[in-house]
Amino acid sequence: MTAVSMAGADTKTGATVLLSSHRARLLAVILVAFGLTTFRLDFQSLWYDEGVTAFLARQGPLALTQWTAGDIQPPLYYYIVAGWGALAGWSEWSLRFPSAWWITLTTALMAALTMRLSASRSAAVLAALLTALHPLLIYYGQEARMYAQLTALGVLAGYLLVHLAAAPLPSLGAWIALVVVGVAAVYTHYFAVFLLVGLALAFTIDMFMQETRGLAMKKVRALLLAGAAILLFYTPWLSALFGQLRNDRSYWEGTLKLHEAIAKVAIAFTSGEAVFEQAALRLLAGYVALTVAAASLLWRSAPRGRRLLLYAGCWLLTPVVAVLMLAMTIPKFNARYVMEALPGLLLIWAGGFGLSTIGQEANRPTAQDENVGAVHNRTFPTGQQRLLRRASVLLLLLGFFYGAAGWFFNPAFSKDQWRQITEFLRPRLAEDETVILVSGHAWPVWNYYAPDLPAVRLPAIDILDVDAVLDFSTTGAVLRRAFAEGSGLRGAWLVTWQADIVDPNDVVPVQLELSGREKGQSATFHGLGLRRFTGFREHRFVVEPPIDVATDLIFGNQVALRGYKAMDNGDLLLFWERLPFAEEPTPDLHMALVTTTADGTPVATTPERRLAGYSYPFARWRAGEIVASHLPARTWLGADEPTPGAYRFTLRVFDMNDPTASPLPLADGRPEVELGPVEVQID
């Protein structure tokens, strides 16, 4: 059967005609999608990415465009939110509503797409149902980001291509619509290009399988012209794209763990974002079995089932494979980057488990069919087959309910609680106190909730830069200015988010402890840290490593211990320097530390750890850089409230990549060194 003859079957049997009962079901499903995506839409606080959306949408078009040209996403989504916000306001509900609308639209589009591919009303309604209830789509339907918009545009592009596969040439209006949707998609997210390539691949194969060679070549040439038009309209943004590829420093260098990335995609595409990993992995085997079964049913339902499987397979695999290959070079990855591929999986499930065999509803004799001499020779599914298919759908839906329930009702999956922390601080912030925000690039979401509460940003960056690691020089100068004698400020609330990236060595809390004292507070907020300090004196902030006892101990010609300091709260600081002749490849240096009293009585054994913060391994150190290692008193003295007195500690350094964990020798050949006594005076 050719694509054109399929178009005829579509017209006769349901691509354009749904029975009233199916229309009612579809409408109900669309309403369910809208209800779920708007349910408690403003219950959660905005998190950082959504704060960026709120900030950008309230800028003028020029400022918005300039920002996105230096950020990691194109501007179209922000333009749409800006237009909507100008009408509906800037509340959390309003900012998130466009995403809810896009997912609702996706639900309807999936029904239309499945109907056109399968000619099965039941499969179309099932596709809509799976879309409406999928926990990943519900999650991003309630987030003020571009992923819901990207998914909807992808489904619309897929629908247009399937329509064009069956439409006669030239079909100029449909081709223009495809170009418009394609341009909108690539201006929504850079990775949209991978989905468009996948859909184009499916279209090309479909044409050469279904059409005569001459007609197939004409349609493929039309597709290439459409692709060229999309590229032409995207040309103004190419410099921004290539600039981001060169300059993006929002990720750590390294090697992508491919198996972990694949597992994250599989979990997201089945359980969503609100199921614990171990539980999701256990469920994954069942999802895989159901997917294989659905694909097998499609393969046996030739030719429609195989055609649907072609489009679904290219849709699902092309973006995922392409993004993973890119991440092998640029190791920045999140499962949401490939969410545009999810409809391919939904098509497989809906097509395979449609309540009737693919195409059978289309093949039921009708009066119109009899008039045109249609021939129907398929068999209908047995009662047992229908039962198995319905059981499979039920299992999918139960898994979806589990994932969605985690998002709606499990506080473990709450977004970062920026709203709650600002509400907590506003009545408690004293006149002589301010807020210190680490990392400083979180200021858009802070400013959304607390424009009346100025914050000291450390570091003062607009976009995450993993190389902007704080040290005593950069923090000391800023803190001295902020808490100068004439400022009237003597205390601060330290709000931390992604501090493990910009302050992995705890430089800011060490500075605040050196200048003042920590004042306990017990409030906790999901995804954020909060501490309170008081009694600051400008001159106590340091711009050099505060070494009390200098040393010159070199371990294995790799790293030198330049000194140490016991703080007034019992914490211990070690100061390391990477030597300029450290070997390559860079070792992953760890240390082991054992503490005793001055007379040799064992006190504590510090768990083996990296020399500095876990997210600041030795490979990231610059030659000659002095790096602080912060060991809290509870770690190296074994108590939250340690006993004042004299202590000694034995220190050993080793390479974690060395299977034997042999100590790096000192210059005299010793495997370890004993230092002290260290006077601990708790103030």
C-alpha cells in the first residue's frame, strides 16, 4: 500500500473522522491533561532555572536577546512567556501556565498523529491518555522552562511530516507550516535539530519504501528545501550557537559515564523525575518488557504497524543517540535534554497496545467502503489478546500514577525552596545583617522573591562558571567592602546553592567564622543551605591563606603541605599547593588523617577523602595555587563539641587511582608525617 493509498484509507476511516464516543473520550483525556498540569501549579517554589525565566521575560526584547545569546538556550520560549506575562502577570502560576498549555496541546496532537499513522481510534485515544498521564510530561508541564514547548513543537512537526508523506505535491501550505514549526523548534532549544533530523530520516525511508522512486525523490527534495529554509532562518543565531560551544563553562571537564546517562534517560522516560532511583531501576525491567512486546505487536501489524514503528523508532533513538554522542565530547547532560524524544516511546506503546489491532478499525466494512469495493481480510483479536493488551496498558498507567504521585505529594522531590527561605528571612533579618548568596549566579530567583533584600553575591557571576572557584583573595576583598566599618553591618545569613561548585573548599564559611562567630539556627529548606553569623570585623577577613603553622612537606613530588591552622571553633584548615612538575595523567589524591592527644591517646580517624572538597579534585588545581582543606571538628576530633587541648595528627597522602593505595613518600622516604601539637581553644 502506498502512502497515498494510506491517505485514502485515513480519510475514509478516521484520520479525519472520530466516532462521537471516541471524541468524548479524547476530550475527557485532554481535560485530564489540563487538570493535571494545572493542579497545584503554584504550590512549589520556583527554582533557579525558573527564576531565570522570570528575570528574562521581564526584560525588554533587546536585553532578553543579548542575554540568551550568551546563555545556553535560544530566545523564543522567553519571548512567548514575556508576551503572556504582560497580559497575565508574573506570579508563579502565570509563569508556569504556558508549559501546562503546551502539554495539553501535546496531548491532542499525539492523538491526531497516532490516528494518522495507525488509523485506529482506540490507539489515538490511548496515545492521548499516555501523554496526559506520563509523569515526566506532568513534571515539565508544571515548570517555567522550554521543554514542554519543545515537545509540543516536535509532535506538531512529526504530524506535518506524516501528513506530507501522504499528501500530493506540491502541498505548499503544509511545507510552509513545517518550516515555520521547525524554525520555532530550533529557536526554542538547540537540540531540536536532532529531532528534526530523526523525523526527516523516517520520512525519507518511508517515501522510498512506499512510493515510486520518482515521487519519492520529489518529496525528499522538497524536504531538503524545507531543511535549507529552516537553516536560512536560523542563520542569524548560528554565531551565538557556535559561541556557546566554544565558551560554555557551565560543566566540568571529564568523561561522560555513558551507562549512567542511558539509565537516567530510561528512568525519566518511564518513571519521570519523582521516583527514587533504586525503585525506578526495579520498575525499568517491566517497562522494557512492555516496550519490546508493543514493538513486536507493531512489527506483526504490517504495513501500518511497521510504518508507525519506523517513525517512532527514529523519533525515539535519533535525539537520544545524538545528544549522548555530543555529551561524549562536551560532558554536560541531563535527561530533560532529550525529552523531545519521549513521544516516540509513547507512539510505540499506544500503537502496540491500542485496544484493537493496528489498522483493524480501519478495515471494518462500512457502507462507504463497500461502495468503493474495499477488501477486508484481517482477523480480529481474540478475547485473550484484548485482555493482555488491556493488562499491559493498566501496568503502564499504574507506573505513571506512582511517578506522578511522587511529584505531587512526596516532599523529597520538592523544588528548591527559594520562596520559603525568603519568607523565613524577611522578618528575621536584623538591621545590622545582610544576606550572602553563594553561588552568586542564583540572584535571578533570589531577586524574584526578595527584591527588597539585597544580597552579597559570591562569586558575582550571571551564569554558572565552574572555573569561578572562590578563594581567600576573591572573597576577602568583597567581604571587607561589604562589612566595612562605616556600613553598619555586623552579621549575615549565608544562603548556599550549588556551593559545591563555586565554593567546594568552604572558603566563605571559613571567612565568616574567622571574622565573627556562627550563631546557631535550625531552619532547613529543601535544596538550600542556611547559616547565620554575627560579630564581623572588617580587618578579620583575610585576602591570603590564614596559615598559622607553616610547613614545607612534599608528598611524592606532586603536592606540598604549606601549613595548617586550628580555628576557634575547633575546625582544622590544611593548606596545599600543587607542584608545577606534578605528573600526568593527574592522580586523584586523597588523604588519611588520624588524630591523637598530645600524649598519644587515639581520638579519631578521619574517613579517607580528597585533599580539598570532593568536587574540587587535584586535577582541577592550578600549579602554584594554594588550596584549603576544611576539616570540621566533628571530623578530625570526632565530636561536635570537642574538648579544648593539645592534639597531634598523622597525615598520609595517596593516589585513589592506585589499586594498592600506596602512600606518596615524603622527601626522606617516610610514608606519613606526624604534625602538632595543635592547640584547640574553643571560643
